[in-house]
Amino acid sequence: MIGFMKKDLAMIKSNFKLIGILLVVYAVMGLLGEIDISFILPFISVMIMISSFSYDNYNKWDAYSISLPNGRKNSVKSKYLTTILMVFITAIVTTILSFIISYVNTKPIDYEQILVSMFGIVFGTLLVFTFMYPIVYKFGVEKARIGIFLIVFGLVIIGGFLAQYINLSFLANTLSFLEDYIIIILVIIMIAMVYISYKVSAKIFSKKEY
């Protein structure tokens, strides 16, 4: 398992420079009081991990990995664990930067707001990657990009349509009722969606022939 994760990190290490540059850009924009781009870094880390699928395909890695003991299982699991690791590391780094930026700008440090923002970023990024990975495993990176665009576009249209018929006051009251438990609920949802996504991806990969 560790070997699989090291392989993924080794393949994407050239992209670490991009993350470093974005960290600098984020720090500068934060100090200048410009728009907050902290959400971009965790999202970029997922995009970088998705690029590793292309490297795997180019180097015929999947055909080799399935010949190893528990190769199919470990190959999928390592992708998920490495992606989660990247998301949390970039989220933590940007959170630390947010504290530093607030301190340097002599602004009152709103610890709760910064931490809630980090949690929201992690949740949103994990939602994206758990949605994308089964599609990538099923159709490959190139086809998956088209499929993901069409699905997201379709969800936006459906969401806009449903918004016209949903009782927003009822939704607001429900969210208000759940406010005290929202963090626990979101953590449970995150764990559930990662687990389900992993199981779906593992099943798809287990049936592939190389």
C-alpha cells in the first residue's frame, strides 16, 4: 500500500511547483485584500491526482499492478488515500496562511470562520473527487472529463428548475434545526461518500481486463 502511494506521489511531484506558486499567489492576494482563492489549492490537488491516471495509462501501470498481491485493491485504495492526504495537506496549509495573513494585516483573527471555511473547502473538494473517480475508472480520464461536464451542467439545470418549486422557508427551518449538529452530519456524509465511491471504483477496477 505504501509503495503504491509513493508511486503516485513520485509521478506528480513535478506538479508540486504549481501548488507552491499558487500558495504564493494566495498569500500575496490575501495580503492585498483581494478575493479569497483558498478553495483553489485543494481542488487543484485533486486535478493533479486525476492526472496520475493518465500517467498510469501511459506507463501501462494498471496491467502491472494487477499482477501484484492485492494489486487491484491496493491500486484503488492508494489513489483514494493519496488524494485525501493531498486535500487535507493543502487545506491545512491554506488555513495556516489565512491565520498568518489576518495577523499580518492586523485584522481580528476569526478562528471559527477560518476553520469553518477550511471544513467547507475540504467537504466540497471531497465531494468532487468522490463523484469523479468512479467515472474516471469506468471511462478513462479523457471521456470522463466530457461526461463530468455534461453531468454537472445537467445538475445545474435540474437544481435551477427544482429551486422554483422547493419551499425555501421549510428548507431554511430544517437547516436551522440541524445547525447544532451540522458538523457531525457533514463528517458522517463525508465518510459515507468516500466509502461508497471507493467501493464503486474498486468494483469497476476489479472487472477491468488489461
